[in-house]
Amino acid sequence: MKHLLKLMDLTTEEITEVLNLADQLKYEQKHGIEHPHLKGKTLGLVFEKESTRTRVSFEVGMYQLGGLAIFLSSKDLQSVRGEPAKDTARVLSRYLDGIMIRACDQKEAEILAEYSDVPVINGLTDLAHPCQVLADLMTVREYKGSLEGLKACFIGDGHNMMNSTIVGCLKMGMKVAAACPAGYEPAPQVLEFAKSHANFLLTHSPEEAVKDADVVATDVWVSMGQEAELDARKEIFSAYQVNQSLLSLAKPDVIVQHCLPAHRGEEISEQVLEAHAAEIFDEAENRLHAQKAVLVKLLTQNK
């Protein structure tokens, strides 16, 4: 595990190690046990997109681990004046012990990793959101005790969250059903990975996907940068809302996951979000613990 660019790059064992360490770090944080594993380490946070959870969780995580996080928006870097990503990577890796990037294009993260001498972490791209899904898996394991054999269902757009949910859950031995409108399917490389798993279903029917699910996940219909498609997407996705009627087809003890921010009344109803607020906001908190585990794994691997 040299970088974290997408979950497809990790083995089941590596994901399990991250989840186990995340559990340990969460326990220690809750019980006031200091864990300065990254004392003297510095993480650069490169943001091309806005953020609440990603920025705060990485900054707080580095502080709790004894290190320092430096926020770098796209306007703070010479890339705004045309410096290529490969040169930015070469320079930043001379100063930093790790780089987190939240970018529009997966290619940006891949280039950084190719030319960087330090670990690169994907904090969200158009293709993948690995840190979020590690937090999701951590949360499901907390609520259900284990992951193997559970059925996860994702309802909505076949974008980064659906991509990473499919890969992460399949790697952990879960059954996965994904429902999206025609033309909004997951990335081809994700479908290529998933087709080798008998426990994967892609459908245009939310009802078919959610049947007997242990976990139901969703995300916004309109991601950052897609605002011009707002009206069209609302109409296309109108049948893909996670509401009480749809959720009644899942198992009685189903848990709901949403990476937030949520648009109540669109991809998820107010009633469902509030009824499942406990696990949704545990999921949000677990971004902190899961990312701390990733940071410890990556930034101490040369010791």
C-alpha cells in the first residue's frame, strides 16, 4: 500500500488492516489515549473542490496524530498559472510527508502519485472516493458486527460513490446491488471488476436492488460541477429516492448510509434521513478515524 488512489488497488487484507487500526484509533481517541504516530510529519491538503468533512477530518486527524496539515486550495498553487501536476508533485514531495488531493479528475491524483516521492491519498475524484467508503465499511461493521455475507445496496448515480461502494463491498465479501437510471451506470473499469463476482447485481429498478438489503446507501443526484444539469437530473432520478416505501423492501434492521451533504426531499426523504441519523452521522464521524488509519499506514511505512 504505497498510495490510496482507489479501493481497487487494495487487497482485502489491506482494507481489513485499515479498518482494524481505525477501530483502535477511535477507541483511543474516545478514551483520551494519545497516539502521536505522526509526530513531526506534515500532510499537504490539495483542494480543487469545496469540502466540509474531508478538510476538517484530515486536519483534525493529523493534529490528533501529532502531525501538521497544510491546506492548499487550487488558487494557492502555481498550477493556477499553468504549472503541470508532475512538477507540483516533485516539489511538494520534497517538503511534505504525504499529499491528499480532492480533484475533479482521477488523472490528477494518478499523475501526482506517479511523480511524487511521498504517499498520495485520493480525497475524492470523479472516479473514486476511497476514504468515504472505508468509513462506510467501518460503520457497517460497527452496526452489524461483520461484513462477510451482508447485502449492500446503492441507489442513485453511477459516480464516484457508487464506484467505490461496489468495489469496497465486493472486496470485503459482501453482496452488492446497484440501481441507477439508464445512461448513468458505474465506470466501465468498475463493472469489469464486478462482473467476476457472482454476488453483484446492476439494475435500473430500485425495488429490485433494495430487496432484503442490510445496508442501503445513496448520494446526491447532482454532484459538484453538474449544476447545469440540475433540472434534468431531478426528473431522471425522481424514481430513485430512498424513502420509507422503498426501504420497506429491505430487511427490518436495515441501516442507511449517506456520505453527506444530503438534499432532503431529493435522493433521500426527510423521514428516512432523520430515522437513520444515528448511523449516517456515525458514518460522518468515522471519516476521521478511517483516514487516521490510512495516514498511519502510509506515512509510517518506511520506518
